[in-house]
Amino acid sequence: MGTRISVTDPSTIVVTGASSGIGRAIARRFARPEASIALIARGRDGLEGAARDVREAGGTPLKLPLDVADPDAVEAAAAAVEESLGEIDIWINDAMTTVFSPFLEIEPDEYRRATEVTYLGTVWGTRAALRRMKPRNHGTVVQVGSAMAYRGIPLQSPYCGAKHAVKGFVESVRCELRPDQSDVHVTMVQLPGLNTPQFDHCRAKLPRHPRPVPPVYQPEVAAEAVYWAAHHRRREVYVGIPSVYTILGNKIAPWLAELYLAKTAYKSQQTDEPVNGDRPDNLFEPVPRDEGAHGDFGRQAHAHSVQSWATRHRRQLAVAGATLLGGVLAGGRR
């Protein structure tokens, strides 16, 4: 129910996909004096920018340029983190790539690559983290998920499939931790559409430029939820009203969700601008630039989420509501 987890201070945090988007915002959120943050990504320009962000906030960065689809590289990175920064307290799996396209237009090597990064990258990161955390009976693994872990949508089958797979994987891992009464915590944060650069650098086979499904939130909203999830014992954290109604609506009437998405999701995921067929993408190689945390949809993006704030404070809200109700009932009896 949100019990706070005791995290050693100063703490050592690992963030995959740290060079841009949500991962970049997460690195900034965790950065503070005495925090040590290992930054994992393929793009060296983005890693340089992320390291600069951490240093400016008083933290100690460790840049680790590697591909999370390579399990040996991820394991070697975990060893390097503990050798350089100390025992890992929090590991955050955020790395992703995808192909915006109808399923039948995606080539097998493209689909395989998106799955290896987004799904298996999470598996290898979790494996490296748990190999160290489980013997110590201490640590938290945060999986950056999506409402699409519950409800697949058109034009995003690689990403939706990967997030569904992560959800099932997490459930299995939790079951395996229970017999030992392990104090290691694994949580998943389910996100809405966000204003990140993925719509500029992920491969697109669409007539028009891809965009996040509205309503859109700034990546700092996601970073705040990830930070909270890393420090509280909650199985899942839903972020934004769209995540809530997508997940709950799919549980209640999946057939209705399919009809609605078939009618609206093609247009809602594309702008009016034609896609640039010559633009570089990061499916097989990183895009050589520092893209930061934000994408092109800042004017439409919400900087705050009342729902996300409420889910982080639901215990306090329940107490306040009970107190208010008690006061109303007591007043009525006078």
C-alpha cells in the first residue's frame, strides 16, 4: 500500500535508456549530492549530456555506452557499477526502441531488434540486478512500463508486445522471490503518452509523422512516478488518467476498446506532417545527437498529473476523506 522502502543514502542507481526521453528525465530526477548514477545507453552524445545533468545536480555519473540487448554487456556493466560506485540500490529498466508501422509492413529483423531491446533488454537488466540484490536481500528494480502492457493498439505491435511480455516476466519473478521472503522489490510503472524524442528517432513506416496518443504528458511526470516507485513498496503505479481508463476499460470491455482504437488510433498517432523517409532512426544504431528529454509536443503536454499525485498520496487522501466523513456524520447527529 505504498510503504516506504529504506534505501541506503548515498544510493547507487542504474538507469538504462538514460541518454534521452524518459530515461534522461529519470536521471535528472534522481540526481542530487552524493547520489551515484550509472547511465546506460548506446548514444554517446546523449550519455555525455546526461552525465553533465547529473554532475550539475551534485551527483556522480558513470557513463556506460552499451546495447542492453547484449546480456554479456549488461552483466559487465553491472560489475563495473559496483566496482566504481558501490552496491546497486536501484536499477531502472527504461531502454526501448520500436517501429511505428502496421504489423505486416515490419520486417522480421526489425521486429526482432525492437523486441530484443525493449523486452530482452529489460530481462537482462533485471537479471544483472537480481544477481547482486538477492544475495544481499536488498534493492529495488523498477520496470518502466506502459498502459499498452494491458491494451495493445494499432501501429505499435512491437512495443505493445514487448510491454505485455515485461508484465508477464515481472509476475513470474515476483513469484520466485516470495518463497525466500526476499526484501528485494520489483515494481512496474505504467505510463501514458509522453512528449519524448522517440517519435523523432524510432523507425517509422507511416505516411505521416508519428506522435504520442493524446492527452500527452511531459517526461518529468513519468520520472516523478518512477522516483516514487523506487522508494515505496507498490506493485504497480499507474500514471495519468489515460493509463487508468485504458487499463480498467480494457478489463471491463476489451471488445469496445478494440472498436474504439480501430476507429481513432490511426489518426491520433500521426500528425498532419508527412514523415521524412530519410530521417535517421535508432533501431540498429544510435542517432548521433543529444536529444535531451523532450520531444516536439511540448505545447500540448501536461506538466503535472492530478491522478498521479493522488495515487502517490492515496493513503493520506483516504485518511482525510474518512476524517471529513466522520465530521459530517457527527455534525448531522447534533
